[in-house]
Amino acid sequence: MSDLLKFDPFSRRQDEELLSELNDLTRHHLAGCAEYARLWPGWRAAESIEDLPFLHVGLFKRLALKTEAAGILHQRTLTSSSTTGTAPSQVVLDDCSSALQSKSVHAIHQAWLGGPARPLLILDETNALRQRGLVSARLAAALSLQPLASETHFILEDVHRPGSVRWELVCEVLNRNPWVMLYGPTWGLWQSWVDQKAPPEAAALLRTKRIDYVHSGGWKKLEEIKVDRRQFDSKLLEKASADSSVIDYYGLSEQVGLLFPLCDQGRRHAPVWSEVIVRDIYTLLPVIGQPGLLQFLNPLAWGAPYHSILTEDLGKRLPGDCPCGRPGRHFELLGRVPRADIRGCANV
């Protein structure tokens, strides 16, 4: 399994080690997944990261790919949210990969959020936990914060009613704690937290507390109502104390274990155990400094071949270190390919 997770998630890169590990992982999937082997017959070890084989993200809407091998126990299926007329993506999870992915997400959260354990408030309902054998991408994102939490609370009565925040519970937690985390999908945070008026007691209490807002998912609906990132952050922060923060993560259901936080320079940062490639939309050749399709690679996928995914998201990879001071890969997320399927919580 991967020794790359021993590194600081946003340190300098270990390219040769990552290439070797991804070559080994590709062989593993070719041997254990018949569908994957049919897609890449006669494959030979890649001599560069860019030469590694990939799957298009849309394939996971049509197939539940699975790699059979000794020591791999498949347990659950992760599903993305979907809109009317589109099928959700399905990623088959296994215990081996899940252990690595949990380590990865925890390291990224720790590097970005840090601090002592504090309560986690989740803008979802407790019924989200009751689907046997299935876990939604939205719930997985929320629960990935639990290793940093001293306690966890679901604060919506009904996810279909944005105004159903359990304010008595929120106040009870805030009265006991000066600092909390609050996770919600981007649109859900706007609907349930910004666009709803908190009771006077709760509003007064919130202004005295430090809140780390953590959100992920799409901006499509916010763009439709002319709300940009600056407005979004400002509306959240005005409800809390001055030392509060807003953390925006981007990630794919099909790339479990990877999160790409947004820094104050408007750039997404990739952990050292992953790779980001941008491919020309017409030729699929790798490009730097110009827009193209984002491809993500990581060594954390042993139970199914989702270790190298070509997305329908547009981005631009930038050379050198980010002006924010963090070393390593960074990129701009530019939006969706025109006419691509809307992808629910991963929609940008």
C-alpha cells in the first residue's frame, strides 16, 4: 500500500515514486477487472504520468466497475447525487481503499483546518445514515470531517425543507463551545443558513462564536441567482465572530479520498499523493497554462479502477508555486464542458 501518505499533503512532490505506484496499480486492475482489461488491451508500463491509462468519468454512470483480488473486500457503493434524467455515478468501495482514503482526507483536513477537536454540525438529516449498503457523496463529504470533531450533530429536520434547521440543538451546542465546524453542500448552506432568518437568540449567539464553514459541491444554482464567491463568503462570515473562516473543497465522487481546497488566491491545491493533468479538449494532449479537461490520478483505489479519471470539468494548471506560498500542484477550476451532464453535488 502507499507510503506516499507519510508526506505532508501539500509538500514537494515525489514524481518517480508516484509513477511507479500508479503503474503497479494499473497492472492490479488489469488483472482483476475484466471490463477494464478490455478497455486497455496490450497495455505496457507508462514511462511518464501523462501516459497512464484513464477512464472517462461518464463510464461510472453506466458500469459498477469492480476489481477482484486477494485481500479486497467490497462493502458499499458510493453514489453521486443526480438530477432528473441523469443517472448517478456508482463507485464500489472496499475496506482496503477506504482505510487509505480516510487517511488522505484526514491529512488534507488537518493541513487546512487544524486546531483542536470541536463540534461538527452537518446540514443534513439523520435519515441520511439509514441507507444500507449505499452512501451518498454528500454524506461521505460531511462524515470525512468526523476525525476532527469532538461530537457530531445533524441539524436539519428534513433535507427537503431548507428552513427546518434545528435551532434549539444548534444553540445547545454553541452554548457549550466557543468554536464549531459547520458542513453543508454549497447550495444547501445558502438555502438553509444564509437565506433563512435565524431566531434572535441563535443569531446573537452565533455572532460570538468562531465557525469554520466547510462546503463542497456546485455553484450552478448560485450563479443563476447572481451570487459569486465573495458574496457567499461574506454572507456566511457576517453571521459569526471575526476569526471565523470559509473552506471550499472541490472533489469528485469518482476520485474518493481526494479533496482540492481553494486558497485565497483562487487556486485549488492537490495533495502530494495525487496528480493533476490538463488535456486539450480536442487532442487530449497534456497542456500547461491553457484551459483543458481535468484528469486526476491517485494511488488510493484498489477495489475498482478509479485511480485515473478524465473529467468533464475544465481547468488550467499553472507552473511554479502558488502566490499563497503553498508548494506543489495547483490549478484553476474554470467550469463545465458545454452540454455536459449536470452532476449534482459535484457540479461546478
